[in-house]
Amino acid sequence: MKNETIKTGARILLGGALIFAGISHLTFARKEFRAQVPDWVPLEKDEIVIYSGIAEIALGTALVVTPKKYKKTIGVVAAGFFTAVFPGNISQFMYHRSAFGLNTNEKRFARLLFQPVLVYWAWKSTHK
């Protein structure tokens, strides 16, 4: 029971963080997020930021309110999302793009190491 409470709290915290990040994509941090969009993406950077913000709000909401029988599916989708956006973090590192206080190679590299944590968090908070 205690383990389930921790997982529920972790899932809701991750969902809340995604909702906040999604809102920031659409409002006050839009320019910062454009720095993470790789140049090879075939859409305008601002479009990608908007679409990913909407996806994060939807995914975060799903993590918070989804019925128990769908938690695993939402966890897989969230883990996949964090994997799919990883090239943006790599691009930010490779091209030395400063955003979100990541203004050195060391900080940008540390951010790369955090992405697998998000994948694990999404998975672990939704699976037994």
C-alpha cells in the first residue's frame, strides 16, 4: 500500500510538471524551447514548440486523471514522449544553444543525463 501511494504521488508530480512545462511552451518560455528544436525538423520551430506544449498538457493531464486500468498505457506513452524529445536535448548540447540556464557544455551535458530519469519515472510510476 505504501509503495502504491509513492507511485501515485510520483505519477501526479510528473503529470503536474508536464502540465506546467506545456503551459510554459505556449507562454513565457516559448523562445527558450525553440532553442531545443533541432534544425533538421521539417516544421517551423515555433510550431514544434506549440505542438509539443499541447502534447505535454494532454499527457500531464492524462497522468494525473487517468483511470487505473489505463495507467500502464499512459506510462508507456509518457516514456515514449520523453524518448522522442531527446534529440532536442542532444541538439542543444551539440550546437551550444543556451536556454533555461543551460549556458555551458557541462550543464547541457548534465541535462542529457536527466532524460533517462524522466523515462524511468514515467515507467516506474505507472507500472507494478
